[in-house]
Amino acid sequence: MVYQSENVLKQFWGFDQFRSNQKAIVEDVIAGKDVLALLPTGGGKSICFQVPGLIRSGLTLVISPLIALMQDQVENLNRRGLRAKAITSGMSYKEIDYILDNARFGGLDFLYTSPERCQSALFIERFKQMSIGLIVVDEAHCISEWGHDFRPSFLQLKTLRTFHPDVPLIALTATATERVKQDIIDQLELKKVQVHEASFVRENLHYQVRKTS
């Protein structure tokens, strides 16, 4: 069943409308466009891929460098009645095999994993056989050597697109200079990318400088 984005937002998250910038990002992703989204921490980045992930046909693959973040998002999605799993370090081969089979045969809405895991032969073989609707790269600044958390494994993520060349990719980050933004676009080989950047001004934050002895 195809839902309008606001209906999905209301049904699963209980919100009547999107925050500023979220709507345009969501609609571009639903339309199958590559997207680079820069939103401040707490700006609702996960909504920007979770809503279109439910609307687009197929599995949403979410690649993140942070295990705690993956587990938190999986738990939140499960509480909303959505089918989500994360593959993390410490899991046995049997556990990983079971989750990948679930993803392969349509038993999951969202699959979370790390960029390192995406390079394993087991993952790649199953990924080729999956019906993928959307690829998500979270904390995308990690792909850039000009970013503050460079992770070389991110550089290999573009190879995933060779197996599903028509699947859109959304890259999200809360921190990127102009140089880092261009590096993300180049390294992920984003095509006709739509760049969305929200204001990082926080009206509720105030700075005060005091001179001391």
C-alpha cells in the first residue's frame, strides 16, 4: 500500500507535519533522487530516511559507524511496529546469517549495519539478492578525509551501488564544511544530487564570555 508521506509520519510517529526542511528531503528521496542532507543534531535526520523508506518498495539499508545509534533506532522502530534489525560486532555467524536471510526474503523494513560489515563477502553476496528500495549513509562526514572522523571503510560504499544502480542514496550529516560536502558527493558518486541544508542557528542557546583573573 502506498501512503502519502504525512500519513506515514502521523501513523508511525504521531506527528501532524514535518519540521522545516524535512518535507523537501523526504519528497526528493521518495522520488528516487540522490540526496545530501545537512541537519543539526536533534534536527530529525532519521525521519528523513525512515518515512521514505516505508513508502519506497523494498528494504532500506542504513549504514552507520555508531553501534549505539543503530541499536537505539532499531529499538525505536520496533516499538512502532516496524521490522528492523541491526548487524553489529559480537554477533555470531548464525545470527548474522539469519538476519541477512530475513532481509533477503522480505522479512525486514530496515537493516542497519556498519561500513566495515558491508565489505564482507557474506554481506555482499546476500545484498546482491535483496530487493533494495533505499540506501542510507548516516554520519556521512566520516567518508571525508577532511572530516573529523575519517573512516577509510566508508570509501568502499560506492561499490554497493554497482549491484543496485537505480536505487537512490541519501547521505546525512550534522557537520560538513564546503570541502567535506563536495568530498561526500564525490566519494559516494551521488548523481544529480539534491543538497538540503538546514540552519544550524539554535535560538535556545546563548553564549556568554567573562574575563577572569
